[in-house]
Amino acid sequence: MNKRSITLTSIIFSILPLFLMACSNDDSSNDESSPVQDTLIFARGGDSVSLDPSEVTDGESENVAQSILETLTTFAEGETTIEPMLATEWSESEDGLTYTFMLRDGVTFHDGTDFDAEAVVFNFERWMNGDADNFPMYGSVFGGYQADETHNVASISAIEESTVEIKLKGPQPTLLKDLALTPLSISSPAAIEESGDEYRSNPVGTGPFIFQEWQRNDRIVLEKNDEYWLDGYPKLEQVIFRTIPDNSARLNALLSGEVDLIAGLDSENYAQIEEDPELMLFSRPPLNLGYLGMTLTHEPFDDPLVRQALSHAVNKDAMIEAFFGEGTIAAKNPIPPAVEGYNDAIEPYPYDPEKAKELLAEAGLPDGFEMELYAMPVSRPYMPDGAKVAEYLQSNFADIGVKAEIVTFEWATYIEKALNGEADAFLLGWTGMNGDADNFLYTLWHGDNIGSTNSTQYDNPELDTLLDQARTTTDQEERNGLYEQAQVIMHEDPPVIPLVHTSPALAGKENIIGFDPHPTGRVMTTKIEFK
């Protein structure tokens, strides 16, 4: 029998007298049954940075926010096709510049205020009047902010109480998918105005669970929203997100029954989970990239020859065999093969230490150089164990005369330093949020996103021109061609070393049902229950 969650203790004590009375009656003792578990404890490798998803881009923050706040559109289970959420239907003008959204009636925020068109407008105006430091994903999605010429939103208006109109300056073929991104979740305007800068620790949305408590680097506790708009949901009474940085400790917590579901599973433990009748694996389809980023504002990484040399120095196949699970493939491009526009004609950098040394000599560094290498402190789907991968890269680089000193930080600090361009080189990755190439290439490497999501500080006008063109055409074949050209540029002038695309697995109790291991990596708790 699976160990009961600790949160059931009060229930057990309350029914204990009745249970003892039943046991004293031989005729009824066999009728007793265990109470159904109603709390899910999910353990992950790092804590959230903020619970206001509009101001962050990290998965640990978004995965909690998805239970509290909701978006206008959402992704279908297991797919990146679009379905209704807070918007029930929509229409598009013939020129592709005006979208009209009908909103769900009768929905309230957790603070009791109404969700309506004015609330949607309030959130958009908050984002568009911000900047990259405050709302990085909004600027990436819509080409900037209200004061910027590149900002693609002409206006957003509440036409009626349940009708919102978004007018664009130019076509945006990814708009419906963009609106499903967690950073564009709709918050309670009243809560934002009341909490001010502290809203990041006091989120209020329309989602299936209500925020209750955040003990930093330990746990985040959410309680059931009894007024949730989807009839019969959520199934659970409580969801707890636990932070357990060490992979082995997290697995042991699952094996002991301390937690119910874990992310960040070492590949060597897959067989152990599959052989345990009380546990199971939840595998996600691959839609991610794990990479080594190089900060181009740091010498000698401003020289493409140096970046090409390091690309030749990495033995990806041996790395995958040592540290990654089944289904992992070596990456050669900065987008995964499942994404439209993937350029399979590009030849990967072969593992060739001698070629790497030649390139370093050509760059004027025949004796190599010294660098810092940031090792991720948390387990992510694209990087189950950043410390081990960093040590492996350190060894590869040493073979060509490059001495890499490994450093790491607490997750929030790590992200901040990487985004601010403080690292020489850093391990990081990205899980596709909407299944489109734009969400990888524009978000992570367009020059306009330096200071927000472009952590490599990569600024290539030729690339930017292609990515801008791909954002303004609705012809998917034309877009694919532009993205294929973009990948050629990034192969010859690499800001990153693409390392892996993974099919990440989570492990959990075998009686968990209703969990969708979505390719975007999102953790939706609405329909989870224990059978």
C-alpha cells in the first residue's frame, strides 16, 4: 500500500473512533476502506523565482503558476494545437490584423473579483507599459513595448463585458499560440494594485488552485479552488511543490512515499522505476534543447573561431551515453527536429580535438585560455544533472588546452547572472512553449532580446532580419525557408553549442491518473487524481 500523504493526518485522527468501533464489530470490520488520497506532492530540483509568471521565463516558476493563473488560449493535451481556456472562441479579420475574443462568462478571480474584458485589458496594458526587465516574454512575443516602434500591438480594447479586441500593426502568425504562454496569464487587477511589488509572492488568478504559502527553497502550498469554472475539477484538495535539489534525494523521497511525483530523473534510474509495481514513468515528447551558451561580450568568445573550436571539442555521443536517458539525441541545430523549419541538411560539428586546436591557433590562442563555466544547480528536462555535464565539458575542453573553472549559484541568482551576461559560458536550455521555431530562435537569439531572454548577448543583424521576416508572413512554407537560413547562420557563427534534445521522464506513483506529460514541459494539475 502506498504511504499516505502527511496532510491526511488530521482526517485519520478524526475518523479513528469510528474505525475502532467498526473493528469491534466482526460483521462490519471488512467493510472499512482507506480514504482516497487528495494531496499531490510534486518534487522538483529548484525553487521558483517568482509566482508572477509575466516577469520570468524559467520553468520552475511557470510550472507552479499554471495551477494558479490561466491564459486566454491553451494547448491540447499532449499537443501544441490550440484550444479555448479563458477565451471560448475567437475570430480573425481578413487582413490578419484584428482578433476578437469572446471570454468565458461567470469566472471569478480567487479574490472574488470578476474576470472580464477590462481585466484582460488591464493585464495587457501593464505588460506593454513595462520593459524587458519587468516583462521579458511580452516584449519577445510582441516585438517590444508600447514606446517601441517594433511593438506589434496597435491597441487592445474591451468591446463588451465579455469581448476583447486586439489590433496588430502587422501579421503575427503565432498569436493564438503566444496567448497560451504562461507569462501571458491573466492576473486579478485588484490583487496587483493591492500587492504592488509583492504580487510576485501573492499571485491571484482564476486557476484550479489558490496560493496559500511559500517557504523559500522548501515548499509552495496551493489549496483547491471550490469556485473553479470547470465543473467537477480540480480533483485534488491540495498541491504541494517541494524543492529537493539533489536528484538522488528526490528519488529517495519518492521511493519512501514522502512525495508522489518527481521531475529530474537520472537515466540510470529509469529501469528501477519501471520494475517497481507501485511506480511509473511519465515520458514527455521531445520539444527542447539543452545547450552551452557562450557570452559574446566576453573575450575570447567574441571570436567565432573560438566558438567553433569549442564546438569541435565536445564528444556529444559519449556525453549522452553517460548522463542522459533513453530517447536523447545529439543536437546539431538550436531547434529540435520536431519543430517546423528544422534544417536537417546542416552537418553537425564532428568531435575533432585536433581541428579544435587548429582553430584556437588560428584565433591567436595556440596555448588555449582560461574561462568560467556555469553549472546549472537544478535538474531540468533538457539537463537532468548540470554538475556532471559541466565536469564532462571541463574534461573535453582541457583536452584542447582550455581550462574551465566550474562555478554555480542558487537558481534565481544563476538565471539573473546568465541573462545579464555575467558568465563566460553557461549551461542552460529551453523547452518549446508553443511548438514554433520563433519561440526558440527569436526569443533566445534576436538582438532585441539582449538584456532579457538573449543570455548570450548575440547580435547578428543578418539573423535578425530573417527572424523579423518570419514573424510577418503567414505562409508557413516561406517561414520554414527563413528559419532554415537562420540555422545556417547560427551554425557558422554559433552563439551556443547545441548539446541535446531529450525525451524527459518524470516518475510518480502508479495510481496517479489525469496527468498530461506535455511536450512543452508544463505541469497542469487540474485533472490529476489518485485512483
